[in-house]
Amino acid sequence: MSQDEGIESATGAKDVASSMEVEAFRRLFPVQYIERYLDASVRPDGRPLGRARPTDVVLGQVPTTDGSALVKLGNTTMLAGVKLELCVPSGESPDQGRIGSSRSGV
């Protein structure tokens, strides 16, 4: 049972008012909203509780990095890249290195 299936009107057409009511219920009563689906052993998108979202991973998508991956998990897409650089330690602390990181999201 998907969220859309749960808001169909008696004629079978999707009812916009009912859709708005479901969204309002989800926001006002998030625990009860989730419990409703858990009781039916399904997720709000209709998947059984034990089924993961479809997942795709493609490596090496960014040629200017030392490593990268494009991951698609359901409707979510993420791109990650790693760039490494060897640095000479300073004379003041020759036995200490450094690791830097940054992130950005789109």
C-alpha cells in the first residue's frame, strides 16, 4: 500500500484534498503516521519493511579525483570524490602530518 493508494477517493481518482490531509497528518502526528505503516508491515512508499531501496553505485565518475563514486539510493543521488596530496612536514614538527577534508552538497 503506497501513500497514494491510501488516499484514493471512492471513484478511484486521486483526491487532492485527501492528499493534503495525509500530508497534514504526517506533519502533525509523525509517530502515529509511521506506526500506521509499521502495523501494516510496509513503508510509506509501499515497500515491505525488509526490502531496501534500489541501489546503483558507479565508481570513477570524476576524473580529476583520486577516487570517486556516484551512488543512487532510491530517489536520492550522491556524488563523492577524494583527492589526496602528499605534503612535506614542517621543520618544527617533522614527525607530524596532516589530513584535510572538505565536503559540498548539491
